[in-house]
Amino acid sequence: RRTQAVRGFLTQVLGVPMGQVTALRLKGSLWRSLVVDAHVLSREVRVLNGLAVPERVAAAVGVPVLVGAGGDGLEWMRRAARAVVDAVPGSEYAEVPGQGHVPAPAALGALIDRVRSRIVSPSS
């Protein structure tokens, strides 16, 4: 019942729409890897802790971080990114337009360049 476990995890725990789950099934090797690893999903549910950000752990990071989220990603992922920013002092949230959970390298590069240009002065 691995397939049912993966489908349930994606839809009920992560909130992935059923249409996207169906599309994942069409990506043979990716879907097979999810099904092969289905036995660890119960542990992942415990680790995810209801998708709550471990604020105490995040606050202990000690340095500001840039947290990005895809503008086309799932809403809970954007909320989680914002929660990390709230928990890590001095951190910044950036939404990457037109990107989902796995952003294109060029989109990430543009985001980093944009942030870097604000941080590093031209005379440095």
C-alpha cells in the first residue's frame, strides 16, 4: 500500500492538489523513488511536527539568512518561509516570481544577484 501512503502524504500532510499528484505519477522515476521511500513517511510526519517551524532551533542559527519561496509554490511553503524569517533575527524573505517548489537556477541566481547588489556597495 505504498502508493496509497505516498498519495495520502502528499495530499493530506503537504496539501499538494490531487492534479499535481496525478502529474507526479506520470514522472516514472520520480514517482517510483517516492513509492520506494514510502516506509519513512511516518517518520517524516513526526519530524514535520504539523509543519510547525521549530522557532527555538531557528532562533539559534545566529546569523541572518535569506529565505526564498516560489511565488507559484504551495501557500504553506510560503508561510513556512516567512515563519523562518520571523524566527531567525535579521533574516529576509524573498518570493521568487513564477517559480514553484524547485525553482530554475536562473531564477535563484537573479534573486541572489538582486540581494547581493543591495548588500555589497559598488566601492567594495
